[in-house]
Amino acid sequence: MSKSTRATQTLDKLGVAYTLHSYDYDPDAESIGLAAAAALGVPPRRMLKSLMAELDGKPVCAVIASDREVSMKKLATALGGKSARMMKPADAERLTGYHVGGISPFGQKKRVPVAIDEAALSEATVYLNGGQRGLQIEIDPRAAVTALGAVTKPIAAD
């Protein structure tokens, strides 16, 4: 498995510190994020998932703990839109240049607005997909926010 991806190259270019973690990716897992958390022995609240959505018809990325669901209403509000919906997997792959299960918020083919659930800021480090299946980036959540130009708002469903 290559340890260099567009995600790591982006962070390297920005001078952002991170640690890589590899694990055996299970394509049959019911929840990719929860499976990654279990494989790496990380609490699910620290294993963040990157979800591609459409806000008023335009692409956005929502980043949230692997054991939580995104509130589409809160996501729309956080990014200043009216309505949001999940993007179809094929569209997410085409837009990001990554495969589902390996979508990272870093180094996507097209930069899109990103909202990170504010609960992530309470952690010293969080894990985000490294741009390929079975690769996670451990990073300070504030560094991730800065690198992505993300907004941090409550986007989790109640």
C-alpha cells in the first residue's frame, strides 16, 4: 500500500503535521468508519468520516464522528444554504477522485466547502481518511480545520 496519496501530498505541501495509520480494510463492513475505529483501537468519536453532499445543488463535504449521523438541515445552515442531501456514491467518486471507503477531505480533485462537526475540536487528535482504503491520517483537528478552510458547527443529528 502506497503511503503517498493526494491527501498526504496536500498536507505535506501545507506543512501540516500528521501520522499515518494503516489497517486491513473490510469492503463488507456495515460502517467503514466504525470498522476503521475498531481495527485501529480508536474511539469512534475520534474516527471521522468524510461524507460528500450537495448543498443547493453544489458539492460540499461533511466531516463527522464515525458513530454519528449528519443532520442535513444543520449542514445546510452551517454552510449558509437552504437544503442539503447526500451525494450519490458515483458522483462523489468522480468529483473527489477517490473511491468510496477512501474519500479524504484533503486533496480532492475539486476543492469544495467543508463543514467539520464542532465536537471534533474537543479531541487532541482525530483520524481522517488518508485518500485510500485502509489508510488513516491522525491529525490535530484544528490543523485539519485550517488546512481545509473548514467551518466548525454542530452538524450531527440529535
